Amino acid sequence: MKKRALSLLLASVMALALTACGSSAGNASTDAASDASGDAAFSTVTAGTLTMATNAYFPPYEYYEGDKIVGIDAEIAQAIADKLGLTLKIEDMEFDSIITAVSTGKADMGLAGMTVTEERKKNVNFSDTYATGVQVVIVPEGSDVKTVDDLANGKKIGVQLATTGDIYCVDDFGSDFVEEYNKGNDAIMALLSGKIDAVVIDNEPAKSFVASNPGLVILDTEYVTEDYAAALNKENDALLEAVNGALKELKADGTLDSIIKKYVPAE
Ligand code: ARG
């Protein structure tokens, strides 16, 4: 577990170092790029549109309110699009399709509470990080699972398919003990009906699922801490710079903080 935390840390240090070296490309020929993006010319899948790929079953980062996708990522994406002079279009898909959508040029940006990992970096660029996530364990009240280590006693663990929680649990406890669900909420339903013993998922969605399903608790012991970032096409360095430029401004002027605070009230 320690080793993984270290490699995640190294990954984010490297990402920071990389962005620190990358300055704008100095091409003044575009007007789509606003002040946030410096001078770099960037292109998008559909001209004038920022197409975001997400999986909208992950409150408070992305979820449906009626037929509208709202949440931290939806608002950050809107703020980035505004800075870059683009119209935001959000496409909802399975979580494990997001990287493919970005790397095959169907979407410009994956924004989905997505953790930066070395494996994913083989297929996409990651922006600077904009939030921290923690993999936590949800169990029914009164469960004999009291710590992460108790999961090793032959417990059935539910996860969302292809998430880091899935990857870590398969690594640490073996695939025989891991049940993969398309949506986090499907794992929660299986937990409530006693099909599985625990769910491993990111902390903020965990809080939200536990708040709406009485009888569940989140263990105090944290499993893995990670960084969230936007995934972008590897060929599109100019868009990476533009998004990082926008994120930097949104951090500096407090917009990012206020979006996060709106959805994650201080305890
Ligand atoms: N942080 C985890 C990961 O990157 C889970 C993200 C799930 N996001 C979602 N929108 N369903 O693997």
C-alpha cells in the first residue's frame, strides 16, 4: 500500500515538473484561445466545443439532476470552457470508455474524478491535479470488517469496473474476491442486499451513497490517497496547456475552491 502511495506521489511530482517546463507555444494565430491559454493554438474534436467524457453516476463530481449532469466536474468543465471561449458538451458513458474516447479523438477531455495513474498515462495526458481523492471502504453497520486489512479474510468486495479501487483490490485481495459493477451505486445495492461484504470507492461518492442509504458506514482507515486530473489526448499538447492555464486561473481566483465547497461543505 505504501509503495503505491509513493508511486502515485512520484507521478504527480513528475506531472508538476513537466507542466513547469512547458511554456506556451507562442503561436498567435488563433482567436479560439483566450488569455487563459496563453498564445498556444489548440484544436478540439468539434470546433468551438469542448467535448467532455464522463460517467455521471459519481456524486458529487458528476450526477444527474433531472436530465442535466451537474457536480464539481461539470462546473469545473464549464468554467474551463468559458475561459477558452468554447461551448461545453458533456457525454455520459461507462467509466472504462472514457480513456478510449479521449485517446481515439471522440472527446477532448475526460473529467470524471479520474485518478492519475502511470498506466493511464500511457494512453492520455493528464492536466495539473484539481482535487484529492481517497479510496475508502463502506460496510454495513456492525460488520466485522473494521479495517482495510480485514478485507483479506475472504471478504467479497464490490467496486466500480476499471476504477483504481478495482485495480487495487484485485492486486491486494485477488480477483476471486472482487465483484465489478458498472456503477458505484450498483455495488452499494449489492452491499445492501448482502451479496457482498464491502464496497471500495472514492471518499466523496462514498459519503454521498452512505448519506442516502441508511445502515452503511465508512471505515475510518483510508485505503489509498490519489490525485484527480483531466485526461486529454496525447497528441494535443496545446489543449493540455490551455486547460492547465485555465485551471491555474481558476485556482488563483478562488473559483475552483468555491465550486468544491459548494458540493463538499466543510465538516
Ligand atoms: N478515482 C477513481 C478512478 O479514477 C474512480 C473514478 C470514477 N469516476 C466516475 N465518474 N465514475 O479510477
